[in-house]
Amino acid sequence: MEQNTGFLATLEGLFQTVLVDWVSAVLFFDLAFWNDAIQLPFVVVWLMLGAVFFTVRFQFVNVRAFRHGIDCVRGRYTRPGETGEITHFQALSAALSATVGLGNIAGVAVAVGVGGPGAIFWMVIAGVLGMSSKFAECTLGQKYKTIREDGHVSGGAMHYLRDGLAELGHARFGKVLAVVFAVMCIGGSFGGGNMFQSNQSFAQIASLIPMLDNTTGAILFGGALALVVGMVIVGGIKRIGEVAGYLVPVMCTIYVATGAVILLMHAGELGAGLATIVSEAFAPTAAAGGLVGAMIQGFRRAAFSNEAGTGSASIAHSAATTDEPIREGVVALLEPFVDTIVVCTMTGLVIVVTGAHLQPDVSGITMTSWAFESAFPWFKVVLGITAVLFAFSTMISWSYYGEQCWVQLFGLRSIIVYKALFLGFAWLGAIFQAQAVLDFGDLMILGMAVPNVIGVVMLSGKVRAALDDYLGRLKSGAIQPISD
């Protein structure tokens, strides 16, 4: 796309300097280890430590409750009369629609391009550990949900940080964390959950239709996307859950199935590809950053993709119909599995076995496109359509996340202001250059993890007690599934 000039260039420069560079200095300052031999961004360390803590604290709930989570999604434990607005499946789909997006297509390629194929290995590890983080925060989202004056459910980190920590005698501290989270979430909804999606989907469409590859085309595309998004988000979480319930399974099935066919076509290279991923994950070489570069990129991209530890998904899961907070937590732990372990890994494997990561001057979504086109020349069209659908699904869910936080800060009557701003940013996202948008999205979404992880760690005792009680009742037969 042609470079922005005049007013847009000035606006983007302010955007980069004020909102990206300043926040980056806080969140991504490097922590030095072993005589400065290893440099790790603070937020990456923060998410890693949080995920490990939750996995150990809840005794590998990501493994032992996995099957039960699938049964809950199937509705085998749903009883009539429980409180909520959407089903377990719709809550899972809504949360997945916010995470299964262009990060799975472009983000994986970015990680491989910067950190090498070894980044895929660390992405999977981050996904497994992130399942525990997602379980904890979504359990709390259900536990501290409330009913708004308009009759709709409201829940998420801004509630459990405020109300949960107040129960522990830290009311003032909890309020501060809740406000910081809400501000970050609103920023994330405008950036990574909106502008980045609009920007990258336009880039893909512009590559398919060259006549749109200009500022006028960006303005038209952004306006059309904003209009369609607006038609859905006016219906609230019920409409979002319904749309996501249809879109997410179809998108994931088409994308994963196509990737699986490519892997079958390259069955002879699959073993070597897996060996490359594992060996480079621990390689001490400096070619692609080595062990540290692969780990940092893997965890960073996984965090941006599945958002485990950021607290965002707790907002959607709080609207699910259930009176058992733990039940929604075990449903939520399936998200990083689908998003990172299945979809992101599929993307990474296809990139490696096709050799796309070795191609010169190919990066981001074009790297993924090259990989799929090497097997299916027509896939560029399919990827373009898929990119728009992924972007659309992410945007409708993130609009709900940001809206809920907006209401906490500015009141119910101002929802229309938020929605107007959100749609405005959807339009601007197609016009702004990609790097500023990507950086801003990373910063806001990952920044949410700072207050969220603090609060969830402090409340982990409540989650552990509820988990032990629930699994005890499940094992004793006090909780029975509904007959198929």
C-alpha cells in the first residue's frame, strides 16, 4: 500500500511515539540474567512465571480436567435454570473468535521469521501452560460476575480484581488494578483486537485486488468492514455468541484441514521438519536468536495469539450459563489448546515443511500465504477470504471486551460512544501502517497481564479450594452428567 502522507503521517508518528514507544519502555524493558548474557522482556517473563505457577498450583488442571472440559462444551453438565446469557459452546466460540485470528496466520510467521523454527516448539509449551492461566481467570470471571441494571451479565478481570481482592482486605489495591486492566483492555480492543485485524486483512485483500492497493482502497475497505462489524455488535454478547458459534468451527475446520492436506503432501519432509523445530528450539547458535530468541518469540506470539494470562477471555466466559464457576474454567482451558497447539502449530509446520521460512523477502502473512500457495496456487484467494473472516470474528469479540471495560469506567449510558470509537478505529486500522498497529496491539493486550496475573495469583487460593470441591463432587458422583 502507498505510504501515508500529510496529516495521516503526522498522526501515525504521534501514535508511534506517544502510545507505542512510551508504553514499550515500561513493558518490554529487558531483564538481564547471567552477567547480561540473556535478555528477556519483562512481560514475557511475567507471563511465563504466571503460567508455570498456575499449572503447579492447580496440579496440572490443564491435563486432568481436559476431558471434562470437552464434556461440558457438549452440554452434558448443563442444567435448566442456571444463570447466564449464552451456552458453554457459544462462550468458548466467542472467546476463540477473539484469539483465532490473524495472529495464527501472520503472527506465527513473524515468530518463525525472527526466532527461527524453534519458536514453534516454545509456542506449544506456552500453549500447554497457558491452559492453566485461562482456567484460573475464567473461573474467577464466573465467580464474580454481576447482573447490570439493563439485565445483561457483566464479568471479567475488572470485577474479580476489585471485588475479589476486596474480600481479601485489599479493596483499594484491587480498585487500582481493576482500573489499570480496564484501560489496557480498552486500548487492546482498539489496537490488537481491531486495528491490527483490519490492517492485515486489508493487506491480504489488496494483494488479491491490486486496484485497491492505495489509500482510497484502504478507506473503502475499512469502511465496509466497520459497517459489517457494527451490524453484529449492536446485538451484544448473544448476537456475538451466535455468529461466533457458526464462524469459528467453520474457519478452523477449513484452515486446519487444508494445512493437514499440505502436511500429507510433504509427508516425507515432516519428520525432518519436526526435528528442525525441536533442535533449533535449543540451539545455542546466533543465526535466529538461538535458544533465547526462539523462546522469546514463541512465548510472545503465543501470548498474543491465545491471550492466556491477560484476563480478556474471562469477560466472555462470565456470560456463559452456569452456576458452577469451575465448570466454565475447564471449558476455557480448551482455548489455548485449539488456538495455539492446533491452529498455530499447523501454521508453523506448514511454513517449515514447505521451506517458506527460507524464502528471501517473505515475512508475516505473505510467508504463510507462500507456504500454502506452494501446494495450492489458488489458496491465495481462500487465504484472503479466511483472513477477513478471522479478522471479523476477532473484532466482534474484542468489541464486547472493550465495551464491558468501558462501562466500568464511564457508565452504561456511554456504550454508544465506545461503539462509535471502535468502528472508527476499525476504519483507521486499514489506513495505518502495519508496524505501529502491531506494536500497539502487543503492548495493550500483553500489558493487561500485569494487573491480571497479580490479582489471579492473590485469588488462587479461592480457585484451588473451589477446584478441589468441584472435582471431589464429580468423583463422588454428586455431580452427574445428563444422559446422551
